[in-house]
Amino acid sequence: MIVRPPQPCGAGLALLPRLECTGVIIAHCSLRLLDLRNPPALASCISGTPGVHSSPVSSPSVSGPRRLVSCLSSQSSALSQSGGGSTSAAGIEARSRALRRQWCPAGIMLLALVCLLSCLLPSSEAKLYGRCELARVLHDFGLDGYRGYSLADWVCLAYFTSGFNAAALDYEADGSTNNGIFQINSRRWCSNLTPNVPNVCRMYCSDLLNPNLKDTVICAMKITQEPQGLGYWEAWRHHCQGKDLTEWVDGCDF
């Protein structure tokens, strides 16, 4: 740990790039959003001993709430003792306002809030595949000829279930979901944290929305091991089964 003297907010800007998604940062942001008093000393309390700065990574996030409790009591005591022992509410409020103006302007808190929100937002984005792009990916995963089904069967299935959208998500009337590029249902194949679901594929349904398709292909292979094979999908039975599917991979290089 490095002992650092208190710094005004302008100097604190240099520390912003080091913000990380830890319980310490979230707890500190929560303090400010709740308008608690004397944030500089509270920040010192969160990261360790007052006046001592330690890296957020090295501070276990689980200890944040306990440290905040001690912070609140210590800061209340410090405020009551400053200024010649005056304990009047007006005096404490005036000193708190002065400290907030000096240490925490709105711009800094806005940047901290943006950092916090960026931690909470999902990082993955929807992936809409092209026909040949998808054919190449499925070919690399070994689906061409798997269980007697051609690569064109899989591409045709993907088109008529999701339109090649790896993040497709559809809700059924019974509350189950159809997930991913093959619209695999949660009633049997994956888990939405619903109790008493078989979860044959041994994965969360959210895993089937990953654009790299690895979990989707693994689950789809398990489904085709069932007696129905690709016939499990109504879309494949209606639009692909028994038809000339060569156009689905025509012109695609592998």
C-alpha cells in the first residue's frame, strides 16, 4: 500500500481509469448516490485505513458493507469533533457542504456512474450470420454429415428457426423460451433456473445466445441423438425435410 495525502477532485481524475467492477467501487458509488456526508474520508475508509490508498483489486468486495458501517460511525464522530467540538446540526451540515464542493463535483460522480453502468451492462452483442458465414462455422464444428444430416440441413434449419440470429429469444405461452440460432427450448434442453427441468444439455439457456455457437452446437448434437433427430424441430420438418437443399450452401467456400 502507498500512503497518499488527500487530493482535490481534479487530481483524482487520474485515478478514474483504474476503476474496476468490484464491490468496493460499487459500495463507494452507492454512498455518493445516497448523499452520505464527507465522501473523501469515506473513500479512505472503504479502501483501508484513513489516508491510505490500496488497490480496489486487493480489497475483497465482500467486506465492503462491514467497512461502510464502521465508516459511517467514524465519520459521524469526526464531524462532531471538528471545529472546536461543536455538535450543532447546522455546523456539521455547513462543513459537509464545503467538503463536497471541494472534493466531489458532479462531473466526477457522473464519470463514476458511467463506469458503474458499463460494468453492469451485458458485454455480448447480437450476431446475425450470413448464409455462407454460418455454413463455414457449422462445418468447422463438424456438423456436416453428423447423424446423417448434411450441412445444408443445418443451415436451412437455422434460417427457418431464427433467421440466422444467434441471439434470437422467443417466449412460449407456458413461460418457456426458445433460445439461439436453433431456437432450443427450455422445457427440456437448458435451464432458466426453473425447478424440475431436465436440462439435458447441462447448460443455462443464456449460453445458447452466445455468438460463437459452441454451446448451441453441443446442445443441438445432443438433440439429434434422440430418435427424432432433426425432426425434433417443426421448422425443419416443414421447410427442409425431403427437399433439395443444395442452394443453402451453394457458393460457400470451406
